[in-house]
Amino acid sequence: MSKPTYKRADRVGDQMRQEIADILMRKIKDPRIGFVTITEVDVADDLRNAKVFVSAYGSDRVATLKGLQSAAPFIRGELGKRMRMRFVPEILFRYDE
């Protein structure tokens, strides 16, 4: 019987996507961050970095990304409280084309 090919980085990415979407909806009050959808979270195999791909509806892309980057330390802290991990990945926001 073979093991599933579902890596830990993928599982962490899925959970991070759900948690970040919840944090953005409930906790972040930055006016630059409008209606943002987290499309994908790509976590490196060593779990040190996570690229968070977002799409924004009807708002300025540059301002949205700046708002998300300035909220990244807060989001990372919230993830640390919510996810049982020794090390929370560094978060990099990217615009999803």
C-alpha cells in the first residue's frame, strides 16, 4: 500500500489559506484591503516561507498589496495562535493574475 503524495507543506498551506481568509474577514480593518480572496498558499517544503496569492475585487492592486504587507506581522502572529506549529512561515503576498 503506497503512501499518499499529499505533503505536509500542502496541508499547512490549505490550513493557512482558511485561517488567513478568516483573519482578513474578521480582524483586519485596514481600508486599503478591500474585498480580497485568498486563491492559493504555496508553502516551501521546509515550512519557512509561504507565498499567499490574492485576488482583489474592484480595488487598487498596489494599495491592496501594501495593506496586506503591512498587516503581515499581525497575520503571522494570529496564525501562530491558531495553528499548532513550532515555526510559522514568513508570509509574502503576491497578486494572482
